[in-house]
Amino acid sequence: MKPSRTAAWLGRMETEHANLRAALSWVSDREETGEREEGLGLRLAAALFLFWYTHDYQIEGRRYLEGARSGRSDPSTARLRARALVTAGWLAISRADFGEAKALMEEGLTLCRELGDGEGIASALTELGWVAVLGQRDDIPIGAIFEELMQLKPHLENRNTRAHLLLLEGALVASRGDLERAATAHEEALRLFREMGDALGTIYCLSHFGILELLRADHERATSLLREAL
């Protein structure tokens, strides 16, 4: 989706915010009485992630998404519950609540492992890695996470999962002084985000890449990347 179209939809969702809340409440009530398909509320909540994140409704979003913790142990919705938990974890990161983010990511990761969902495992590990980096958490084994991600990487088919993994890879190898490999990872991630029309992912990647190019003393490229992100 193009950035301008994304912004237009987010604006429309702001206008319809009260209706979205009403829909989520209605679905939740119906699910509790068994009148509605289990997991419908979580699908709707997960679909609203970008709206909650960009419009500063992180606490509200987490309240809906964390319903996955108390959801029924239904194998048919396990993958959806895992996605909801990881998404709730990212909203916790945005509020610098790294302890809660860690707990949510680990719950989602456990579900993905039980399902044998390689893409889900890679996504959860990537986000858990960001908790370790951004929260400076010594209680998260970032080395083991990185090693497992590198083993999963060749088998990933989902462009979104791969792009976010590459972003984390770039940050980690840059911290080890391998700026060339970091640049390669960012180049590939940026290509994938642009292919998908992911405006938020593109902004993150451009920002990280711009800082990396400053470290590489390519000030002209750094300026170009950061201006585009802005």
C-alpha cells in the first residue's frame, strides 16, 4: 500500500474509531457466549495494529490483543493467538514496557514452537531480539536468538518476516563492527519493504540505514536516506 493511501485509511479509521471499538466489543461478547466464530475478535484486533501504533492507542490495542492470553486452548486459533501475543508485545515495546514485551513475545514464541510454525518462530524471535536490543535486556539470549534466526532465514518465504529479520540482522552485525554486512542486510530489507508497500517498515529501514551510512562515513547517502525517511 502506498504511503499516501495508508495515511488516508488511518485517517478514516480515526473517524470510525468509536465504531471499531463497538465492533470489537460486540465480537467479544458473542464469542463468550459461543455465538460467533472463535478468534474473530483477535483477527480484527491484529488487523488494527498499525492504527493503534501510529495513532498512540497502544494501551487500548494491548487490551484487546492480550485477550489471546485468556483465550480458549483451541488448536484452530493457536496460530492467531500467537500472532496476537507478538503484536501486543510490539505495542508494549513502543511504550518502553520491555518486561511485559518480553513475556508476551515468549508466550507467542512458545505457541509457534508447539505448532512447528517456522515463519511464526522467526517472527517471534526477531521481535524478542528487538526487546533485547532496545530494552538492553541481559536476560534474553540474543546470541542464541541470532544463531537460530540465521538457520531459519534461508527457509523463509514471507517477505514481511524476512524483511524484519534482516533489519535486526543489520543492527546486530553493525554492533559487532561488520558494517559491510549490515549495509547489505539493510539494502535487501529496504527492497522488500518497498515491494510490499510497507510505509512504516520503509521508514524504520531508511532511518536505521541512514545512521549506518553515517557510521560508514557516507554522509551524502546518509542524508538522502534520512531525508526520505523524514
